[in-house]
Amino acid sequence: MCRSTARVERRNSKQNHPEFTPIRLEDYVTLHLPANAGVDRADLVRRLKRAMEAARRGVRCRCGAPIWITGSAEVGRSCFTCITGQSVPDGDFEIDTSEGANAS
């Protein structure tokens, strides 16, 4: 396969499989607060941690999809599509729940 074909295949693969942008809990909170005046930091962290725990337990949206942690912290336990109406994320943030990502 030539290099130009490989580039097109990689680009198409990315376009066909859009993904969330993983972000650490504290980094998300730091970005969220200035853009959302009046949000209490402790309350936001509590809601995010509650949504993270629900996701770890395998809680699903009413449609059956995995919940979107950042959105679920705002509007309840639902998936990206049910919250936004968009079929796929395109770089939207999602809290990184991998082991050690949010260790203090």
C-alpha cells in the first residue's frame, strides 16, 4: 500500500470512529469552572465522582448505551447521544477513569 493510501485509511478510520478526548477529573474541573460561573467546585466534583462510580459499576443509559460521565454529572445518567442529540462524540471531553488517572 502506498503512503497516500495509508494516510486516507487512517483519516477515514478516525472519521468513522470519533472519540472522546480523555481528561483527568481535576483538569476538567479547572476548565469547567471559569466557563460556568456560579458552579460550586465541591458540588461539581461530587457529581462527577458519583457519575464516575456509576460508570464503573456498568450503569447504562435508558437506551442501553454506556453513560457519558461529564454529561451525566449535569443532567443525570445518560449517554452522549441522549444528552446531546449527536450520534457520536467529536473530541468532547470524558473523564479518564483508567487506574491512576485521577489519583491524588
